Amino acid sequence: MTDSSSDRAARLAHLRREGLEKGDPVPLPLTMAAMFHLPGDPAGVSQYGRFANPTWDGVEKLLGHLEDAPALAFPSGMAAISAVLFSLLKTGERVLLPADGYYTVRVLAERFLAPMGIGFDTRPTAGFLDGGFDGYRLVFIETPANPGLDLCDIAAVAARARAAGALVVADNTTMTPYGQRPLDLGVDVVVAADTKAPNGHSDALFGHVASRNETIVASVRDWRKLAGGIPGPFEAWLVHRGLETLEVRFERMCNSAELIATRLREHPRVRALRYPGLKDDPGHALAARQMQRFGFLIGLTLASAEEAETFIERCTLIQPATSFGGVHTSAERRARWGDAVDPGFVRLSVGCEPTEELWKAIAAALAA
């Protein structure tokens, strides 16, 4: 896309106006239906709740607008990832995964892809270009990687992997389409957990797949229909509502994260800090080239697991919880899930609280 994020956000808020008849509701209606009135020829209309739903149509229209590509909704981020892997891979093929990305993708490959005869390898995100891509049917990247926030060059990976005959899939959960645009950088497919910032209120699991390749979209849509990995209409309605405010929330979260990261970097109790927006971060130069914003996630390392847990529990404006991207700031010690990070590593997801008030609470908890 050539339009700006602000133009995209402005038009998103008015997409539903297109096609409205006089007297129609301005907000998207919630359609709770497993069956539809269907006499005669069923072609061209809603047929059955596993095939389609008007509320899905509404949220997919917004997601497609943000991605500038057809988008398909799923009941979670992992449902979206699973649909891509299982619809596009077959026995005898290999997939390359990030060694430091969201761990559940690697577990899925080990537990279910490998027994089906689909091989997989892993590679650190920061060195993802090392070793080339020959022999892979699909290359899966996540940048910034969750939780360590290492980056890889999306355009370079896409160009080299596609030259080697591989499809390239990018997990853009940590950035959203307002912060990073992998399809514009050459990848074939974007997946994301809209449970996070797109929904923004921590009350719905959701995910999506987007691609400008019609064959891929058709395959993933068929997988959803036949396997039954469909979102609920109420969750779709919640995410639609969240997407309407994503741009303003994302702006606040990123602005706050940039300021707080700068202050954390100088704090004596912080042993190490990762945030792509810091000029001395290993990924900063690359982030400045391929990201529109530096995101709302900060990785900070304290002296021990006990100190990290105490910091999280004592901060009055941090919600101890897994997941991220909500309006409330949240944090967790990721080593408790088995991620290969320091025991004192904290993934901090900056929310929408007033920035200075949030910083006061964080500083007080560190001092304690």
C-alpha cells in the first residue's frame, strides 16, 4: 500500500458506510446464526454457520483493509497458523521455524507435523539468513520474535526464500499492520493473533490469515470450512469493535513504550534491556528500515527470578498475566513457560495508561 497509516485508519472507520441502506444500523450487527433461510438455489448467500457468517464478513473486511489483502478470520492465532501449515504442507516437505519465536509453533511441528512426515528445522531469528533456504517448502518468521525481540530482515528473507522455491509466512502479532507490513516487504502470507492489540481488551481469542495469493487464500479457506476451525460470531464482533480503535491505542502504547524503554535503560536495577526503538539495540537499524513504529513490547532483565516476580506483583499498574497487547499494561516472567531467556527476563507489554503515571508505578516497583 502507498497510503499512510493515518489515512488507512481514517478510511477503516467508515468502511461499513459503503452499502448501507437508509435506516440500517451504523455499528456492525451481531449475527448469531447456525442456519439461514435457504429455499431453492443456495448459491450466493449465507448457507450454514460453518461456511460463513455476516459478522465474520464485517471483521474480515476491516482486516483485509488493514493488510491490503484478502483476510480470513480464525478462532485464535494458533488456529490461523495451523490452517496455513496444514493446508499448504504435505508429506515429504520441510518447514523452517524460528528457534526463538512463539514456542507453541515448534510444539505443533514436533507433535503433529513430524508424525505426518513433514520435517522441520529451527534457526535463531537474528541469524535467519544464515544457511540459506534450499530444500524448504515453507519458511516461517516472527519478527520481532516473541519474547526476546530479536529481528530478521523480512525483505531479504522473502527474496532469498522465494528464490529457493519456498513460501514465506510472517507472524506479525507483535506489531499489527500499523507497525509493520510484511506483505509489502514480499512475504506470501501473514498470520496474527488478533487476541492481542487488534482486539485490545483481553476478552476474545481470535486470529487471521492474509495473503495476496488467490490460490493460498482458497486453500486456507477450504481448510477452515472442512476442518471446522471457525471463529464465533460474538468474538468476531468484539474484534471488529476493537479494530476500530486500534490505531489510537497502538499510537499511545508505542509512544509510552519508547519513553519508558529509554528510562528503563538507565535504571540501575535493570541488567539488560531489549527494545527495537533504542539506538543501541542490536536490531535498531533494521527496525528503522522495516517497521513503521517500534512496538509496545519491552524485554527487561532483572537480577533474578525472585526479583522479577516481585517487581511484577508489586507494580500497581501492571497486570500479572500471560498474553499482551491489552489496554492495561501487563507483564510476565517468560522463563516460567520454558522460553530460552534469563530467569529474570520480563516481557513488559505497555498499555494505554497515562504515560507518566505508568512510569511512576514502574519506578516505585523497581525501587521496592
